[in-house]
Amino acid sequence: MEKFDVVVIGGGMIGAASAQGFALQGLSVLMLESFEPNAFDINQPIDLRVSAISQASVNLLKHLQAWPHISAMRLCPYQQLQVWEDPKDKLIFDSAQLDLPELGFMLENRIIQLGLWQANEQVGVTRNIVKQVQLVSNTAQGVELNVDGKAVSAGLMVVADGANSQMRQQLGLGISAWDYRHDCFAINVKLDATQQTATWQQFYPTGPRALLPLADQHAALIWYDAKATIQGLKQLNKVQLKQRIESEFPALPGDIEILDSASFPLTRRHVDRYVKHSAVVIGDAAHTINPLAGQGVNLGYRDVKCLLEQFERYGMADKQKALRRFEVRRKPDNHLMQSGMDLFYLMFSNSLPPLQAIRKFAIKSVQQAGPVKDWALKYALGDLQ
């Protein structure tokens, strides 16, 4: 039987980060993933799955020694976040507000994963591409797994295999979940304009529409709407889709060339408990959030940071205390962010006149309220943990 201090289920952005952190603490780490991402090539088209990485997440990736690998590929810094319903009244968050060079970076998920994998290799993380992982036992002493027919044991198992986590199901952890009855349509475009440095979204009764700036004058247009509407958009050819964008999307900075598109369902999930014996569930395996404010991956990195801090403080010798403190700290924060995004989404996704008046007043008030605006921005950037 192969023995490790830590086994990480899932080698994506969150799993690879936790594996890196435990390896930097001097522990032996096995990371299990079902597929290997394609190597980076500067000529590759930009992926549809992108994330807005906050400054706090960047700081974590720097601490994990992964940021140099990531930034050597491609990314797009952004300095502004703009939100509005009526273009006359915009809520604008600017990096200059906190004397920062940028609010964060827009990155392809695969590039973050590749950068972490390169860092993993430098600190001795054992990485296996596997077809099947079966939980044999999970006790206070550790876990035993059957990995493609081979026996593996570890003192700690970190479950980070995504929103549809199979290991979470094997652990018998329940979740609360609901469907938002909306889908997200992502459209990658090339802009006939200068490189954009602001991400923005305008709210409509049917859902927000947003622009995420990407590297090399590219952008992701994000269109939230009813499932039937999104299905209709998916059936259009590129010429027809461009016509719909030009007629129904907020004004874009110049002409666009449509490159690719795909839709994603919007679902909220939250696991009933984060810890069971020697297993801990983090990232999307533990919680998914409305992607309205781009906080999903950043919440996952808050999980990683907190988990590593608890084990750095208490060590494997006091594993149960470290896990308890992790759950006590992270579950309320994740729940608060989920609920806040739900409230925000519901407030803006309707056309009731009283709520329209409230929304307009709220945007104006926050835009003019310096301390409140600073607090909201710091929280989004992860500076109020």
C-alpha cells in the first residue's frame, strides 16, 4: 500500500493549489486527476472558461510559488469594475480607490491549473492521472482508497473535484441546492478596439450582460437569461448572433469578431458539512455560487488559504482541531457570499417599479459613500478575512 500524508482528489485550480501548499509544509502529497490539460501554446485560442482572480488570490498564488509560471503565459489585468442598470448612474470600483495597480486579473482556468502543475513538480507533488477512485475507509486516523486497483492511504484527504464531486457523494455528504432557472451564455470575441482594462455589467430584468476583458484585445461577453432564450441564442450562426449582440447588448468598444461560445447552467450548492473524519471538502465541491460577481474561484482560494493556515498552526498531529477550525471559519463566509449574491441577483432580475427605484437609489448611494464603497471593494478582493 502506498502511503502519503495528504491525498488531494482533483487537480484543478483549487486542488492543485492545496496540494502545493501542503507540499511546501514538508508533507508528502498525492494529487489525483482524471485528465491532463493541454500544454500552453501562445497561438491557442482563448478558452471559454475564465475567472476573475482577485488580488488576495494572486497573493496566495505568489506564496505558493505558482504566479511566475502563470504570468509567463497570458493574462489580462483590469483596473475597473463597473455596474449599472441605467447608464446614467454607474457604480464604479477603481483600483486607484485602494492605491492598487489593478483590482485583479482575468485568466483562463486552464492557465492557472498549468501554472500550479508546474509549481507542483518543483516541490515533489506526486500526480497521477486516474480513471477511478474508490473510498475504502475514512476514520479519524486517515483514509484508504482504491485507485485504479491500487491501495493508497493518507492521513488527510482534501476533496476538490468540482461541483459534481464524486468523492463528496462517496463520503455521503448531503448538499442543499437549487437551480436559478437561468443559464449563462459565454461568447469569446476579438475586439476591434484598444486593450480593455475595465470589466462591466448592465442589469436587465431577464438577467445581467457583461464584458470581461481578456488578453490580446479579446473579451468574453456574458449573457444571463432564461434557459429557453439561451438555447435560442445557441442555435444562431455567428452572423445572426452578432446581430443579436449588436441589438440587445450594451454598447461595445468597437466591432467584434465572434470566435466561440458555450452555455453553462446556474446552480447554487452548499455541502451540509465540510469535514468528515479525515476528509475535508473545499472549493466547488463544497459550494457553488451565482457567478454574477466572479467570486467562485476566489472563495475556493480563501478555502485553500484557511486550510493551509490551520495545518501550519496545528500540524497533522492535531488534525481534527485544524479541520474543525477550518469549517468554523469558512462555512459562514461562504454562506454569506452565496446569500449576498442571491439577494443581489433577485433584486436586479425583475422590473417591479418599487425595486427599480430602490436599485437606482442604492447604486447612487454606494457610488457616493466612500467608506462603504471601500469596504465593499476590500471584501470582494479578500482583504477583510
